[in-house]
Amino acid sequence: MATRRGLPPPPPPPPPLAARRSMAARRRLLLLLALLLCRLAAVLPTSEVEALQGFMAGFAGGNAAFQSWDTSAANPCTWFHVTCGPGNQVIRLDLGNQSLSGELKPDIWQLQALQSLELYGNSISGKIPSELGRLASLQTLDLYLNNFTGEIPNELKFIEARDLSHNNLSGIIPTNGSFSHFTPISFSNNPHTFANSSDSPSNNSAEAVPSGRSSSSSIGTIAGGAAAGAAMLFAAPIVLFAWWWRRKPHVQFFDLLEEETPEVHLGQLRRFTLRELQVATDNFSQTNLLGRGGFGKVYKGRLLDGSLIAIKRLNEDRIGTGERQFLMEVQIISMAVHQNLLRLQGYCMTPTERLLVYPYMENKSLETRLRECSDSQQPLDWPTRRKIALGSARGISYLHEGCDPKIIHRDVKAANILLDEKLEAVVGDFGLARIMDYKVSHVVTGVMGTLGHIPMEYLTAGRTSDKTDVFGYGIMLFELISGKRGFDLVGLANEENARVHDWVKKLLEEDRLEVLIDPNLLEIYNGGEQGVREEVRLLVQIALLCTQESAPSRPRMSTVVTMLEDGIAEHWDAWQRKTIVQASLQGGQGVSEARNDSVANLPPDTLSGPR
């Protein structure tokens, strides 16, 4: 027994055959996983910097566009032509007109947050990588004015805005997905592309294939299919692992101040790319030009979803406005929300362009309906004109007393009163001047106004206030009643050596308003239709109060709204009494001088808030 205790323990029995096979299988699985990870190392970059490095490698070296691209940096958000969003992910590459030559490498598909890729106006050749279709966030692809060849990848069907024009592409233009929304301009000047298969030369020269070749082709097809199936079977785990890895949350470090951009303060306001608006307007063609004014030209456009827009392209002298200042003005305009104000839909800002996007008004402006009415349109009747007078007054009143800071329009006229589908007044072009703080009584803005609508205090002293808009509104009422431009009314008044205000006042006193009234209204005015004569006189009286020479004497716009809604009798009588008293106190110096401050004792104004 003692001897047996001194012996070493017997070796354990060998594992069963099944256990040995299980261990071998685990080793093979680990080896396979190691191989897969090696493959993934080639597929996934360790950072977006590596993805951009691969993208840059496709172009000829030494290009100035890439001078700031430090590939040793932790992230590329400080590089020129690169825009990052929250989380320091690249959302935009803007390398248009940078004299790039070379090929577009497929590495770019790894920038999964990329929303806009702009490579227009270069000399990039080769095929368009189909991998671009794997960029799930990509919305805009601008590759026009390059030397791309080959067919248009069908994988691009998910990209909402693309321009592939002016290249050397070939083959049939796809029609599925978002391709069906695009106009020919997006693919123009590609001489070897065709709208459908029937236009393709290969379709016309096709010949029957001999049966022997057909048989061998079938065999080849089967073999190719089997090989492809095997490749997909091997690649599936890689793709699944890559998908899981990208969705796995990663710790990111970034400066919160860098994430704060002016755009985050603009709410739901949409920022359009310049190319989107170029496509919408057929490159700002003259056929889409709606008009022009002191700030710039206005174009009609159609977005990819079919909706119509009006685009105000600001003059070049406005481009000097700093980005932050421009965005601040856009923000204030976007906050002015009222049923009688034109709603800002979006904007576009580039180093050379400033554009504002609004809904398109099918009935255009009051000026157009008054003086350029088409054969299919009826002249505006009196109830509609009175409705327009009230709606525009409400809109301007909201600019003055419903916005903080208040907004001074400075160019109130019939051309800036738009009409919606129900002929409701919608005040447009507001806020394009500098915004006036409520603490000051005057402000110098960008709008110079329109002759006939500019009050004396601005012409002589450069002073403007909300009473400047009241004066312009009064002249607009004269336009509404007469159908004539403010400038034309000035000419008629000058024939009698008088201001428009004094000339119209004399017509009212002499009961000769038919001289002023639009010929389209004379029949109902002279026919004594129920209440029309009284309502015309009402609007004339309000316009006279608004166009007084003394700015403090003019009513506020909220008072104008009250007069239109409840009547003018009390205000008009007060003005008349004040005029008589002033004339007597001044020893007969004339009513025209006594009209200053003639409504100083009017009742307190009431705010006409949002409706």
C-alpha cells in the first residue's frame, strides 16, 4: 500500500473522439474569424480620414484643393472643402471647379453620413463608381462638366438630386427610382446616352446568336452564377459584421463649440444647394424670370417633388454680407409668421450667391392683376379690392407690432402685395432691408424704395420708421382704387402743381372721385351699388390720413386695421376738426401747413396680432 502511494497518479483517459472533433472545429472557427477580420481591415477604414485619403489618392498629386488635408489629423472637419455635422461626421464635400484630374475612387462609399458630393467643373475621368449608391444619406450628387465615361450606374436611383450633364457617359439612362423625377437637363450633353433601349444603336444592330454558342453561353452563365453564389456566401458574414460594426456606438470626442453652427437656429427652414435651384429654374433661364426689383431678380422654379417655388436671387452688391449676418436676417424673416405675410421656405448661401426661396403665388402680385390682367382673368371687383386692403394692412401691422425686433418693410407698393389662390393679400419682400430695433426711430436699410412711395422725411433727411410703411400703404390704396402706378399718380398731381395727397383731397372735397377711380369700377360706383360709394370714400379717407406729410401725424398700421374693420368716422372727424383749429390758430396761413400733426389726438392704437 505504501509503495502504491509513492507512485505518480495515472494519466487521465484520452478525450472521446467527439470532443476532439469539437475542439478542432472551434480552432477552425477562430481561424476563419481571424481571416474575416483581416478582410474587414481592408474593407472598413479606421476613420473617415482614411476614407478621404483613399478618395484623394484618385486625383493627381499636388492639387491646391488638398493642401489643408492633413491625413494625420484625428478628424477631417478642419479641412477646406469638407463640412461636418454633429459627431464630426463628414456630410458634405464641395470640390467644384478645383481643377481636379484623375478618377473618382470607390473609397468614398465609406463616408456613410455624406449628404452632398459636389465635384462639378473639373476634369475627372473614368467610370462613376456604383458604390455611390451605398451612401444611404447622399441627397445631392453634382458631377456635371467632367469627363466621366461608361454607363450611368443604376445604383444611383436612391439619390434625390443629381446632375450628370456635360460628360462622356454612354448607354441607356435609367428610369427607375428617383431617375423618373429628373428633367433631360440632368443628363444633357452626354452624346452617347439614350432615353430608352429603342434608341440604342446596339438594339438596331443585334443579330441572332447560333444555337451552339447559345448552349456554351448557358453553361458559362450557370458556372458564373455558381461562382457568384459562392462569393456571396463568403461575403455575407463580412457585410453583416460591417453593418453591425457601423451601428455599434463609438465614443467620440469633439469640441462642442465646433458643433454649434448658425444653421441650428433656423428651425425647419431648408437650406438648398445652388445646384438644386439651378435645376429647378433651368439654370435661371429668362423664361422663368418673374420680375426684378431693388434687391434682385425673382425666378419661378419647380422642385423634384413637383412643387412650385419663387426664388429671389439677390444682387451682387448683397453678396458682401457676411454669412452670420445673412443668416441672422434669414432667421428673423423666418420668424414672421402670419396669414398675410409671405412665408420663407428656405435659402441658399455660397461664397458668390445669396438666394431666398418662397412658395410660388399663382395669382402673382396686385400690380399684375391691376394692370396686366390676362384675357382669361376678370378685373378685380370692389369686394376683392377691399379684402386686399384689409389683408395687407394686417400683414404690415404684424411686421411692426407683432415681431421683435420690429420689421420695417420700406417698399410697400402694389408690386409687393402678392395674391394667393383665393386672392387674399400676402405681403412679400419684407425683411430684405436691415432689421430695425424697436428702441430706435430710424434705420438705414438696403431698400431704396420706389418713386411715388417714398415719404418726404426719407427723401430729405434719410429718416425712416414704421410711419414710412404707413405712407407707402396709403399710396398703395390709391393704386388699388385707381389701378394706376404711384409714379403715374404723381404725374397727374403735378399737372395741377400739387402733391398726390393734396390732389386727391381736393377731388374728395369736390366730389369728383370718378377722376381717380379705376375705369373697371366706374359702372358700379356711378350706378350707386349698395354701399360702394361710401366704401370708396372710406378707403380714400384712410389713404389721405396715411399720406400726410408729417410722419408723426400718420396713424399706426394697427389703427388703420381698426378703421378698416370698424369705420373711420371718429378718426376722420378728429382730423377735420384739428385742421380747422390749426388753420385758425396760424392766422390763415393755409390748411396745407396746418395738416401737420393733424391726428395727434387720435385714440390709442390697438395691436392687430397674428390671425
